[in-house]
Amino acid sequence: MTKILVIAELVDGGIARATLQTIAAASALSPDAIDVAVLSDDGRTAAAAAAGVAGVSRVLLAEREENSVCLASVLAPQVAQLATDYTHVLAPATTFGKDLLPRAAAICGVGMLSDVSAVDGPYRFRRPIYAGNAIVTVEADPNRLLFATVRPTAFEAPAGQTEAPIVQSRVDADIPDHTRLIEQRAGRQSGPDLQTARTVVAGGRGLGGDAGVDLMGRLASALNAAIGASRAAVDSGWMSNDLQVGQTGKVIAPALYIGAGISGAIQHLTGIKDAGTIVAINKDADAPICHFADIVLIDDLFSAIPQLIEQLEEHSTKSDAG
């Protein structure tokens, strides 16, 4: 029998949307045997949220003082101990899951499958390779425990609700002391979250510096959009690395993506290929993103974006007056 354990990623005391999408992938594997593990020092709120997600059979709440900080070295031994009762262990292919699951798989002495984008059977999956230019079908050994990270943008969060039971789970795995948290810094972000926003505006090398970044901020505000960046903008120090979109950053799937001053390296295009509509604003008609986008505006972003903001603000004013 297929039994699946989903490791919940926690955000601000609740569960991340990427966890919901991982549960959707688990439902494609086995709609009747999905447990969600919440590892925290105080996870009652997150456990209650997980228990209400359609498709969840049970929530395992593992509370330990050590879980007050989210370190893979702390969580991995606990995940490995929980995994012994399951056939599959899944986590979102976010920074959290990519850091945690390989460690847990190594402790269990098995390999793992990364970035699952489709489920064809209990041990048959599809995943992107070559920066998303090809999709490979992978078959796993049905006689071994399977660890896999799930690409969140490939699955829709489950609809509906349930009332799954919450079970206190005692996990007494030994926690190594070779790693400790010294300091945690997070960039302050206003507006929607980059990975879940329906609209994203992103800037690249063409921003040129702070003036371009400020302009993108005004556009994001006018559209109630999240802000993203290409690697060039991050490496130049204009935008923080938690805003980077692409193969080595965040993979997103907004309904609308607007890229300004971005050439469109294949690594960046990998991160936006699942977007509903892609708009490129670029002076260079031969830039790769211009051949990839659904809508292309060949213009200087410092000319085009102020006009776009003005029209958006005029439309907003008329809508409020009406």
C-alpha cells in the first residue's frame, strides 16, 4: 500500500502555499493515505491549518525545543525517523525542501528524486532537465523508500476542506550539535509574495541601478505585483538575492509576468516558463526573452514604464470615481 508523508514548510506560524501544492502532488499518488508532518517547537496553528487541507488523512505534530530554528541538520534526523512508516516522503522543491530532503534521504541510505513536475504512477514521474528544455521520465525502485521534492508551480493547491485528526508524534532522534544558528536575516518585502503572486514585475541589468529599481517598485505598486530580479540585477547589488528568479533562484508561475531590461538567459527563462502571459520590455529586439515572450515592447524601460504607470494610475482613478 502506498503511504505518503508530506513534510510541511512553515511560514509565519502557518504552512506555506508550496506545501499545499505538494499535497496536491501526493493526491495524484495516493488520494487516501497522505499524512503531513509539522516539525516545530510550537506547531499547533500550522497543524490545524494542515488538518483542514483537502486530501490530508492525518497530521503528525512533532514538537521539540530544537525545532524553534529551521535547520536541515536538526530536522533531517527527525524526518528520517518518521519516514520508516511510509513508502514516499515528499517536500516542496523550495529552499526548505532542497536543503532538508537530501540529508534525510542520506540518513536512510537511499537516493532521492528532485523537482517532480508530473506524476504518472506510484513510482513513475516526470521532471525537467537541461534548464527546463527537456522533460525526462524517471522510474523509481518500488522496493525502496522514495524521497522526492515537488515543483510547486506544476500543481494546483487542493480545493475544498477536510477535518483530519492531529496526532502528537514523539520523535526522539538524536540531533547533531555541529551546526547552530548564529543569525538570521530576511529582506523586508512589501506587497505580494514572489512565489505565490498572480502578477510579477522583474528587472534585469537594464535597470542600471537604484533609479531603475525605484521605477520597478512604482510599477509593482500600481499593479499590486510582486517584485523579482534576474541574476544580473542581484549580482550587481541592486536587488536582494531572495528576489532572484530562475534556475538558481525561484521558479514562479504568475498569471502575468513583466520583465524589463532582462536579456533572457536560459537560466532565467526556466524560472518563468509556466507563467500565463509573459511581457518583455527591452531595447534589443534580438534579446532571447523577446523571442520567448507572448507580448514584446521594444522600447527603453525608462520611457515605457513611466507611461505605463501613468495609464494604470489614470485607470485606477477613473475606476474609483465610477
